[in-house]
Amino acid sequence: VDLRIEAGECVALLGANGAGKSTLLQHLNGLLLAATGEVRVDGHRVEADSLVRVRQLVGYVFQQAEDQLFMSTVADDVAFGPRNLGLSATEVDERVRQALAAVGASHLAARAPWRLSGGEQRAVAIAGVLAMQPGALALDEPSAGLDATARRQLIEVLAAQRCTRVVATHDLALAAELCPRAVLLHAGRVLADGAPQDLYADAALMRECRLEAPVTGSRS
């Protein structure tokens, strides 16, 4: 893979199962380290010695939101990262407030994470990453398992962010609406790179990648 993503871009990683979407995404903050070649984030090579800095720069949202939620309340979960940065209690509280407000989850602050719906858990997981104020978000299948209302809320939350966003997804309609750019992966390689609508319009390309274009591929 030879790929460059500029600061502030919102890019979808598309492909069938096994295409390499999650593998590539996990290289962006060092969950996986490159055996050959290199990955750089904001000029930092992603390697064992740089993981602390790289993970401050790239916040990772797992496909299974519950994998990120482990504290007794939502507020404590969102506060966990900022507290580990050694910030003051006042700064931590403000980051928690801002992050929960950004995802529309302020009313969940006192709730136990395991008592939330799937959409609420996804929102809280994203809030926990936003509280770290990363320069980029890496999201693995963020709309998986969400109902229509939760999916719409997710799109609105991600669209409102100004940081770099890299979204690995099977949800081609979400990619078309949210991302001006899509990178199509197949068998671990970049097969195409462009506007989602242009990729979807190439029937031969879509067949080769075992994908089916959404009925409506235009962005609203």
C-alpha cells in the first residue's frame, strides 16, 4: 500500500472482507507495526519507540464499542484517557463535558456503560477518543450494528469533526455521504482512490472487489 492522507481529510477505506481495511487502519496508531516499509503520522514514524506520541495523535475507535468501555460510569470512562495525561481535575472535567456534548451524550454521564444501547456505546467510545483531542480519528466499521437513528446520529457527529478521519467501513452509503474521498482495497492493495461516487459508477471495478454500489451514491 502506498497512500497519503492529508490533515483534515475524511477518507473511507472500502473493500470486501479480507481486503485489508482493518489491518491498514491498525497500522495508523501502532496497534500493528509494519514489517516492511514504513508508516508516518505527522512526520513521526510509527514504531515501538514512538507509540506514545503516535497514539496521542491518532485516536482509534474499535468496531466493538464495548471493547473500549470498562469504567463504572460513562463520565469516568471518557475521563480515563485525559486523567492519564496528568491533566488537572478542572481540565479533565471540561474535556469530558465537551466530548460528551460533541456526540450528544451529555445525558449519559452518570450511566453505566454496559447498560447503554449499541448506538449509545458507540457514541461514548467516540467521546472517549475525542477527550484526548487527537489530530486524527481511525474508526473501524463505526456504523456496524446501528439502527437507522443511531447511524444518522453517527454521521452527523463525524461530519462535525474537523480533525482527520479515516473510516474503514462496509457501509458504502455512509462513505458516499460522509467522505469526499474513498480508497478501495482489494487483496491488501490499493485498487482505486477517488470520489466514492466515481468508484461506485465503475461496475467492473465493483465486481472485481466483490462490492455492490448503494442504490443512491450521491452525497446530500
